[in-house]
Amino acid sequence: MNLEAFIITNGRSTFDYVKRALEEQSMDFKITVIRDMKWVDALNKCVELCESTHYIRCDDDFILHPLAIEFMWENISQKPMSAFCVAKLWEDWTRKPVGGIKIYNRDIVADLGGFKASHLGKVDKIFKKRLDRSKYSTSGCGKSIVGLHACGEWKEQLRYEALWSSLAKSPYKKTTHDVMSKYTKSVRQQFKMRKKFIENKNRSKKTDFYRFIKNRSS
């Protein structure tokens, strides 16, 4: 296996649980923590530090099912022209799946010039435009949900929005701002949802991830 993981963090209360979920994956890989950097700089730092062919970019509020990375690795390791594989996460405060956790091909990201920020401080749309004009592709995991997009303490969300506003040319407010302010589950409670709850979500949707879990347990 030629894979490592990077957790990008600015000190959220969710971080310890995110790291623990990565450490409890069914595959072994190196985990590097990138702290207190501007978003676009942190993304490019992952590419600079990566010594493997592929790397996981894990935000400090992504809590993964123990088989998540093995499932995604099986997808992208068979597709040498895929820049990244993306899978959905369950967002409990909005009660819907969102995208998502990504495994990147390091050399393809470097060939595309790494990451650049828009006037809003965002990077994914700019990267995707360059990718769409290239010879490379992307891969996904369909309806599969491989973990949770966790909700930390409310004061952290306000700090996060202030950080994004400082990177953009206009004030930033997350679209789920008001819903998040009313969410009451602790991070510890959300961490406990990463196994059975996530498996039940995939079972109800009859996803590839649920079939993968069943095959691994048989």
C-alpha cells in the first residue's frame, strides 16, 4: 500500500476523535497533522510532504468508519488516471449526506499545479476547472456514506467562519450556520455513531460500502 493521511486542523474539539478514527482504520498508514495554517497553504503542504503515491485529506471534523479508507483505496488504487476518489459523509445536524472525504493522487495534483484559492477563499472549484480541462478523471463511491461530518462546539464554528472571512474578500457565513447553532449532540456522541449508525445508513441505501462491509465480515 502506498498511502498516507493528513489531518488539517486549527484546534477544533473534534480533532482528537478524528485522529482516533484514522488510527482505528483497518489499514495502516502514516498520519501527519498540519496545524494552524491558512487553508490553501495547508492543502499544498500535504502535496509537498507526501511521500506516497496517494494521500487522504482529512479535515478535523471528519469522523470515519473503520473500513472507510480501505473501501476508498480499493476504488482509486485501480484507477491510475484518477486525480481523486471522493466519498460522502453523514451530516447529522442537517440530516443528509454531503461530500466528502477525498483520497488524492499526489503526482496528478502536483501536475495540475496544486491548489489555489478563489476570492472567497475556496479551492475546490478552481482545482476542478483545471482538472476538467486535463487528461485526468475523478472517481466516486456513489451513495456510499463512509463517516460523519461532525459538529463541534458553537464557539468553534464562529471562529471558523471568522477564519474563512479573513481569507476571502467578503464576510463568510456557513449556509448551515443557523441549523448548527441548535444542534445538541456532543462530539463524543457523534463519534459513537461512526460504526453501527453509518452501517445502517448504508444498508438502507443499499450502497457499495454496505456490500463491502458485509463481504469483509463474512
